[in-house]
Amino acid sequence: MPVEFISAINANRASDVDPGAGNGFDHEFALEYARVLDEGGFDYTLVPYSSSWIDANQFAQFVVNHTERLKPMLAHRPGVIFPTHAARAFATLDQIGRGRLAIHIIAGGQDVEQRREGDYLSKAERYARADEYIQILRRAWTETEPFDHEGPYYQFEGFRSEIRPYQDAIPVSVGGSSEEAYRVGGRQGDIFGLWGEPLAETKQQIDSVNAQADAAGRPHPRIWVSFRPIVAATDDLAWERAHELLGRIETGYADRAAQRHYPRAGTAVPQNVGSQRLLALAARGELHDRALWTAPAKATNAAGSSTALVGSPETVAAALLDYVDIGCELLSIRGFDPFDDAIGYAKHVLPLVRQELAHRRPAAV
């Protein structure tokens, strides 16, 4: 399959470097952002999920309704909506978008965030529930007769959905860096998401996911890897910008921590393995491989995807292609100044990557 690009859409102008720039749903900004991504050549946009954020399902429909080709990568947290309901909601949205939808299952990495919506399961239980949830989604999308289900987390009788996806199958993504994530993602995911680590560590994680897929007799998931590129006309200018942004990130994250009770960098060890890995990586050094910069991960206590690729468009494109070479097919690039960065990526980075990939394709015989 072709290499594809993912971004992440915002509902307002708030960002890592300016958290007070917006709040709630800014219709005109969200509309402009969706169209920038659509017209700029992004294939997917992550529609994030949070207990305090706008409803992700409705925002994904907004994206579908106001774009021509952009596909929402809809983040979804099992445990909030019953899976039969979710299956119908996703199938309906896929019909509205004529096949433009993928679902990103979030098991949940922080107990405090899960408990805000009444979820008191342990992390291991949340992954086990996600496994069962995905199985139910797929049955709901494909079964032609009413069926029953009795599992550790869900039980129902005689369910049949009259709404089916527009696609043959809605792609299901799983992400994480724990053994539980590898197991569920390898055995159930069509896509597996990783945060940006050095090439060697990323390849090790890919191998772990693929081993689980092999054990289950399933195709290997497509690998999705996420970065926060910092790009300027030259490498030197990009590094100047990177250090200027780092100061704003540190200030912005301190404000967010105070407002939303996030742990400040260096004050608490995150529960999720992905963040722990990024912090350990940052402790080993700031720069890895061609252009991978870990200072933003340290500054934010690795709150989500937070490692950068720093350099000119040519350097960042080459770094992204390094990840393609080890098996990554979905490249997620989202800036710390997300709206303006998306415009820059579309103009300067995406074309370089696609141009190089086109040159690599064998000529038709």
C-alpha cells in the first residue's frame, strides 16, 4: 500500500506554544483547518479524544462534511459507549463519508483521565476490554444474522445492525508501547501507532507487533509513526526555531499543567509505557539518528507524541523516508504551531517525500 500522511486537527487555535489562544469549538477556524489539510494533500487527520474535549464523533462528521478526500482517524475510548452503539455510529459516519473513516482505539494510559469518565479498570484490563471491543465492532459490521455475545466485559443477545460500513471494512488502529499494546494491536489492528523513537527502537517495536500478528495468523498491521517536525529553510534556521519554540513549549506546558492538573516535567513519572520510553530516550541524549530531537518530550513530561524532527524540508523528508525504509507506511506530522506548520508541511515536506517515493517505484513493463 502507498505511504500516507496523517495530521491532527484542532477545534480552536490553542496549541502547545499558545494554550490560551482558543477554547471550545471555533467553527470558522476548524473549517479552515480541515480545508488546509484536505487541499494540502494529507490523507488522514487524527480527531483526538479527551474526557474534557469536544465530542470527537461529531467533530469527525464535521471534517467529513467539509472536505473532499481527507479521512478522519477517529480516536475512540472503549468503556464510554457500548460497542454495538459505537459500531452503528461508525458505520453511519463511514456511509456519510463514503468510506472516509478509520478508528483509533485508545485503551487509556493514565488512570486519572480514565476515572473522569467512570472507568476504574486497570491498564491490563483496559487492553483486554479493547480486544473484546474490536471483535464486537467487526462482528457488528459483518454479521448478517442476529448474534449473541458473552465476554468478560460485554454481554448482549440478538444484536443485528442494519447499517453497514461503506467500506468493506473500516480500518481499526491500535497504539502503544507496552506488551499489552503489542499483543492487542498485532492480533486485532489493521494499523498500529507508535510515537517517534530512534530507528533501532522503532524497528524493535515493529518486530514485536508483527510477531503477535504472526502468532494470530493475521497480516502485519500497517505501521503509523508520529513526529512533531520543526522545519525552516535551512538546518541552521530550523535549529534556531527549535530552541525558540522550546522556550514557548515549556511556558505553555506549565500553563496547561496549572489549568488542567497535568504533571509538570520532572515531577511525576507517567503511567503509560510510551511516555516512559520517550523520557528515557531524552535522558540518553537530545539528538538521535538524522534529526530526531527529544527536548520537547522532556519539556512536556512526554505528554503524547512529543519528539521532533528538526531541519530543512530536505532533512526532514529524508528522516521520514528513513522510517519508511524500516516499514512505516503512515507518517504522522503535526507541528507545535499546528495550523501554520500544516501549511508548511503541505508545501515543502509532503511533495519531497512523495517525489522520492515515486522515483523508487519500478517502471511499468
